[in-house]
Amino acid sequence: MVSTFKEQFSTKIPGFIISLTIGLAANFLSEHYGAPAMLFALLLGMAMSFLFEDPKSRPGIEFTGSTVLRIGVALLGFRIAFSDVMALGWPTVSMVALGVGSTILFGVVVSRLLGMSHRFGGLTGGAVAICGASAALAISAVLPKHKGQDQDTIFTVVGVTTLSTLAMIIYPMISGFLDLSEAEAGIFIGATIHDVAQVVGAGYSISPEAGDLATLTKLMRVALLLPVVFMFILVFRKSPSEGKKPPILPPFLAAFVLFVLINSFVPLPDLVTENLTAFSRVCLITAIAAIGLKSDLRKVMQVGLKPVILMVAETAWLAGLILLCLPMIG
């Protein structure tokens, strides 16, 4: 039994090392050129997708794109503490929850109107509504396997990362044009921009107060990852045509809950939580590199205009709703 385990593990090493190397290269490029690391990892992986055809590297790439991905998502729980989220106050929490829920519903409805699957609408809506690429990976991990799933995930990651980068530049200007206070600008940015890094960049470009509030508001959205992913599990378990049903509470999601509870009620040193969240980021970047390696760029480029329209519409919906609600929580 031990020898069998060693054999299975050894077959995964080459593909894992390839994915990790691409992930580290992406992180290096991100630090030196300022673009999102996940986008670099995805593009580098896609450029080297011929490696997936090698039988020696395929098992490790498959392992990295699934198991390592789930480890990274589970460790996101160490980003969240209930006390931080509740510090925002119930009006802000309610507004953020409304933004997340309505954006996912909007994505599902509009995707059907555009002739696309409700599954794709939910995936893109969840990525826009919660935390960008990380949410896309978490939601994709619990969706039943289907043809084109990797392409859907890749397009969502590329789209949400691109839109998040544009929002980081544009939303502070919108805040200034609308004459929002520093507090209102921080909440607006934290409740609308997709990825955490871009939220931080946009918030602190306005002021330290706006940056702090933007980060806290963003953490509230990240905290909603658990109920949203659980909702996806329940929805697709009820649908007989969606392939193999996922378990009610996958192990990685149970670990996510446990880590949130630990981070909320156990006084962990900052160094521990910082290292665990950094490790989570490495896992996610490595996993997205593996997903890129598994992908056919030609198929991704054939998605057409409709998915682009969908993601832009979801982004505009979320921003418009939050701007409409901001005066009500003052």
C-alpha cells in the first residue's frame, strides 16, 4: 500500500514542478511589472500548454489544477475574521450582501438571455461579485465536470482580472467626480472592485482611511464566498442533468469554515496568518498555471463577444447598485 502511494505521488511530481515554476515566474513578473500574478500565471501556462500532452507531466498538472487549487481556496479562510467584518456595521454588510446576491442572479438571467448556460452566468457573476479570480476558481471547483469547463474558468479569470485592473484606475476617478467622501469612496471601491490587490491599490490611492475601509469591505465580500459556493453545490445537486453531483460539504470547504472560525476566535500571531495567506496565494497561482497548461488557447479565443458583454454588464450592475445604495447607509 505504501509503495502504491509512493508510485502515485511520484507520477505527480513532474507536472507539479512545472506548474510551480510557472507560478513563481508569474509572481516574479507581477512584482516587477505590476500586472496581476494570476493573469501572468494563466498566460504563461497557456503558452506552454504543449507540456500537458506529455504523459509524464499530465498527472501532476491535473493534480495541481484540482487538489492544490482546493488547498489554496481552503486557506483563504485565514483572511477572514468575524470581528473585522462586523466592524463595518449592518447597513454596509446588508448592502454588500445585496450586491453579491443580485450580481450572481443578474449574471444567470443575462447569460440565458444571451443564449449561454446559466452555469457560466453563475460562474462569471460569482467572480465579479465576490473576489475575482479566487472566487472563479472556488466556484469552478464545485461545479459538476463538463465539456469546456476549463475554458469557461480561464475566460472568467482573464475577464475578471482585466476588468478589475481597469476598475482600479477608473473607480477612484468616479469617486472624485461624484464628490464621494473618503469613507464612501472606500466602501464603494471595496464593494465593487473584483480582486483584493486592486481594491487595496485603488483604496489607498485615495487616502489611508479610504484604503482601510475598502479592505474591510472587500473582506466582507470574501466572507460571502462560503455561502455562495454552498448555494452552488445545493443548486447543482438538485439538477439531474448536470453530471456527477458534488458532495454537500466538500472537504476543502469544511476546512475553509474551520479556518475562518480559528482566525475569528483563536488569537493567532500576525506572522502565522500572513504566512498562511501567502501560502494560499502560492497555491492559487500554481493552480491557475496548471489550468492554463491544460487549456487550448484556440478554444478560449473562440468564445466570441457575448461572454465579454456579460462580464462587463455584471461589473456595471454591481457598481451602479452600490452607488445607488451608498446614500442610504450614510
